[in-house]
Amino acid sequence: MTRRKPLLYRVLVLEDDFEAASKILGALSRIEPHLAPYDLDVTLLSTCRAVEELINDHPDSPFDIILMDRNAS
């Protein structure tokens, strides 16, 4: 029996304040049960260097939603 590929919403969170990030993750955990049969696949990055190395160097990264710190430059 082959297993079906999981249905995912890929979410990228760019936030350097861990208190804010925990509130965002808490909100996502409350809405995830309502998204069935989809699950959330969340990536949290907190530094510009991480964005440069993991995102800018791989522009084909598949994210459905990007949540960005409004003070990010």
C-alpha cells in the first residue's frame, strides 16, 4: 500500500521577537484543526542571515504563506 503525500500549507514566519513568534505559533495551532485535511508546515526564521542562506539562495522554496515582521527591512 502506498502512502499518500501529505496535504500541506507551507508557512514561512520571519520574526526576531520570540514572544511575538510564540503568539503567532499559538494562533496557527488554534486554526490548524479547522484546515483538515491539510496540515501546516511552519518554518520560523529569526535572522537576516538565515533568510539569506535558506531563502534567498533557494528562490524556488515553496511557501504558500509568508508572515513577516512589519519592522523587517
